[in-house]
Amino acid sequence: MNRVLRFFGAPVVLFARTMRAGLREGVSWRESLVQLHELGGRSVWLVMTGMAFFGAVLVTIANSQARRFVGNVAVLGPAYFELLIRELGPVVSALLTASRAGASHAAELSTMSVNEQVEALEMSAGDPYSDLVAPRVVAGVVGVPLLSLLGTVAATLSAAAVAGLVFGVDGRAFMDPRYVDGWDLLAAGLKAVACGLYIPLAAAVAGLGARGGAEAVGEATTDGVVAASLGCLLIDLAVSLAFHLVRL
């Protein structure tokens, strides 16, 4: 029970403390840009490559089901495209980002905690929340939506290419947006922003709580990635259920 409360409560408490510290001390925009490069710039190829393979698999599944039931992937293409835009694009991109950026944040912060650099920062009149956590949160809120957009584009283009080159059908049929509406775009945007907020918070909770030696750094890194990934899945579920209820 304590682990469940910590999983849900610790990021909320950390976010409140970070907001208070950021408003009081200000946020270093230079450090935010550095963290944006760390999160976005160094994750962009992982996200785009992973999503490109994901789009190829998605259109392969669509073609298999189309041949079994309706005979033409053009019939199922628009529905799969809507699913990619609303659900799979932002969430899978966020998971790929969490696997890299979450590990990086957790490892860096846990190393600072183990080496007592966080305590040294506090003794130097610094604030760990505004100096260390806030720039990572800003980078996550900005970077993850951009990565989700790029990942969705990469998945769409790879799906269209595979449909045309491998299955001999019009790849543009998979890119038909007839079922995509404003609610789908809003849901995708909310998921990306919420995941971008949660990933650095989960990593910071694990990293700042590390105590011990090298083993603690490894455990904190693992905990940060696991928490960030599970949080993204829970955010996906919560936003999807909320929009389902609103649209009833």
C-alpha cells in the first residue's frame, strides 16, 4: 500500500514543490534549453526510428485483417490512422522517450544525490527543485509533444510506404483523416503534455531519493524508467476514459 501511495503521491508532491520553488526562485531558461536538448535532441532518432518500425507493423496488421474481412486495406486504413493519431502515436512516442530520457534524468540526479552534490547545492543557497527539477519539467512539457508529433509523422509515412511498396495498395488510403476530429487531436495533445510532465517528475523522485553507492544509482535508474513508463500508460487510460465519458 505504501508503494502505491508513493507511486501516485510522490510526483504530485514534487510537482507542487517545484512549482512553488520555480515561482519563488525563477527557472533558468538556459538550463531548460540544455535539458530540452538532452530530452528531445538525443531522443529524436530513437523515437522516429522506433515509430517508423511501429507504423510498418501497424499497416501490416491492417492489411492482414483487411484481406481476411473486407479485402482492401483502404477500408480499414482511416480507422487505423485515427487510432495512430489519438492513441498509439503520443503514447508509444512517450514510452520511447521515457526509456531514454527517464533513465538519463534518474541516473544523473541519483548520482548527484549519492555524491552529496544535492546537499552541497542546498548549502550554497541553491534550490534543488528550481535548479534541477524545474528545467527538466519544462523540457518534458515542451519536448515530449514535439517528439510525439515527429513520431506520429514517421509512423504515418512508413505505413504509407510499406502499404505501397510491399502490399501494392495506395498508401494514401492509410492516411485518410476522415475519422479524425478535434477531439482526437485534443486527446493526443493532452496525453503528450501529461506524459511530458510526468516523465521528469517520476525520474526526479527516483533520482533524488537515492541513497548509498553505485548500486543505489542503478536501482534509482531502473525505478525511474519503470515509474515513467507505467505513468504514461495510466495517463493514456485516464485521458481515454475521460474523453469517452465526455463524448457519450
